[in-house]
Amino acid sequence: MASHLGHFLSFYILYILFPHLNPIALFIASQLPDLDYVQGYVLALMRKKGIFGSYTLLEPKSMHTLLWAALFLLPLGIVFTVIISLVLSVPYALPSIVSSVIIGLSIHLLIDLPGHRNLPLFRPFKDFPQNPVLFRYKFSFLRLDDTHAREWSYIIVADTILAISAIAVTILKQ
Ligand SMILES: [Zn+2]
């Protein structure tokens, strides 16, 4: 996974590079799969463990599968975008919304691939309890067990690359 900030940066980069995409749809879709964590955040707060302490203890589930992305998150993203566009009185075109949601969801799932200890993408057809493409490197200052250290190392690396890319596209587009 990347962090929520990382996924926001991926939305920003895509929108700068492809301004014809629908920004509302793209933003919503870039965050939607992390609905997986809402339940975990609520539980973590109730147990007073704090969101950051529990961040990588939470496992991606249904929302990080292609099946749920197609059957649930895609229509949800479209409906959310249309409602927000109507509330804000922003003109919208359905084909642009659909393609923007598909791109946003795909990029989210793709960025997350090397960062989760399990790989739920193909559930229920195929399951990988051990992610075969889990990030290999781990920073030595992370005093965590092997898998968590690799997950956090990936978050740091992915967010850094996304932040540098966001700065680069901002400068290049001026
Ligand atoms: Zn995610």
C-alpha cells in the first residue's frame, strides 16, 4: 500500500498529466479501495491504539479485489461523483466519470500491490496469503518484524516517489 497521502498524490499526478479526466471521480476512486480500513480504524480508536499504530496491522480485504472493484466500487464511485457534481453544480459527462473511476481504482490497486503482506487482488478465484510481489527491501531503523518492516519500507519509498513525481509534474507543466 501507499498511505492515504500517497494515493492523494497519485490522483494529483494523474489529473495534472491528464486534465480531461473528471477530477471528482478520479479523487474518489483513488481513495475508495481503502474503505477496507474504515472498520479497522473505528476498532483501533475504540481500543485506543491509535490510527497510526494500527495502520499496517490492518489487512486489505474485499475492496482490494478486482471483483469488488468492478461490481461495487465502480458503481459507487460513479454515484458519488454524480451526487457531488449535482450538489456543487459542476457539469459532468458520464463516459468521462466512468473512465476516471476505472483509472483511479486501477492505479490504487496497482500502487498497493508490493505493499501488502497478502495479495487479495484475485479473490475469490485465487488467494495469495503470502504476497509473491511484496517489497523486498526494509529500512534497518524500522524495529518491526520482517513483514511489517517491508510493508512500512514500501510506504516510505512509494510515498517519496509519488511526492517527487508530484513536484516534478507541477514544475514541468508550468
Ligand atoms: Zn489501498
